[in-house]
Amino acid sequence: MTTKPSGARFERLVEIMATLREPGGCPWDREQDLDTLKPMLLEEAYEVVDAVENRDYDGLAEELGDLLLHVVFHARLCEEAGRFGIGDVVDGICDKLIRRHPHVFGDDDASDPDQVLANWEAIKKREKQARNERLGRSGTDGSILDGIPANLPALYRAHKVSSRAVRAGFDWPDVEGVFEKLEEEIAELREAMARRGGEGARERIEGELGDAFFVLVNIARFLDVDSESALRRSTRKFERRFRYVEDALARRGRTLEEATLDDMEAIWQEAKRGEA
């Protein structure tokens, strides 16, 4: 690790980005805009998550750097358009952190994380009301669900939406009530499947399946489990076992197409025993 001050290192990154964007800089960097960078920004964020879940700390340092580059890149584009610069971004988040942590930087008290979250949301609501007034929208508080990005991954967004509703007291009394709702949704899904072939059948099945997913997300919320992480973990487990099946068949001189379902199931169980 270098002993160079972090501020100087950050300034170096900002200067490199400016050089890449200036005339005579990199042709690829110069032709990018906010829209062309969007898919890459999302990809970098997911690569950070992947490194965290794999506890790949060397990879995590690299992926965080890639994500930081996108923050600087987006700010540079907005600075060139005369909107704001990276300094405004840094000042903005510093001011927000101080403003929303009065129990640390002020005289308020917060004895536990739940109280911190409640205070955060109350301050956020006041800030939003003040912003609405500045924009001439006074008197419009909006919905408690406002501010949840529409393009979040579906499971994660479902968790965010249901968690917001819970803050208003809209929730099951206990997890057993959610399991009862899941059974109800599965029954409705089976009923929709039984009516396949009729007009609108596909939409009904999709709707009932979506309802079942949403209830599962709420079970995860009750159990304090992240739905997105749980599904990624199960997908990785399936991937690992399926690759084991492929490799085992290859060692026996066979392909997936040549193997029976019973053959594959036997190897699958072998993979499960190996993991145990």
C-alpha cells in the first residue's frame, strides 16, 4: 500500500480523466456520454458485488477502482456541460452525511440502528419537502414509495417497496401469515396453469407467478435475508453442481445428450454428497 495521501491520489484520478477527455486524448473516452456509460456502470457495480460475495479482496480493490472511475467519468461529463463537477459531488455527499447523522455531528441521540434509520428517513422527508417548495411543488408530499429506482433488479426492488410499506404499518403480523399468503398465491398459480390455452392465459400465469415471487421476497424480509443474495447463491450452487455433472460425464467419455436423466441425477447427488 502506498503512503501517498488519499486526496492527492484522488486528484490524480480526476486529472487523468480530464486528460482522456481533452482534445488529443483518448478517442473512445471522448465519444462517450451519460447514456453510453449506463450499462457499463451497472456492470461495474455488479462486479463489485461479485467480488464481495467471493471474498476476493484483491479483486474487490480493483472493482471498486473501476466503479470510482465511473463516478469521476460521469462528473467530468457534467462538468463539461456546465452542470456540476466532481467537487460538487464530494461536497454534496459530505454535507448529506453530516446532516443525516445528527447523533454523531450534532446533539441528537440514537441508541440503536433502527433509531438511526428512522431519523435518516425523517430528515430525508424534510429535505424532500424543502426541495419541493423550492421547485414550486409545496403541499405535495408524494408517496412513501417515491425515490425507489424503477430499474433496480426485480427482487431487490420488491424488497425495497415492501420495506417502505412496512414503515407505514402495512405488514403481516408474523411470518406465518406470509406463508399462508404464499400458499394462497401458489394455489392461484395452479388455477391459472389449469386454464392454459384460453385468452389472456399467459398474462394470468405471469401475474400469479409474480405474486408468488413477491410473497417469497417478504418471507426473506421477515427472516432478515437478502432475496437477491439468496437467489445468486442458489444459482451459483446449481452452476457448480451442473458443471460437476458435465465433467463427470466427460471423464466417462459421454456427453449430456448421451446421458439419461437418471444418469445425471445420480451424478448430481454425488456432487451434493461431495459438498456436504
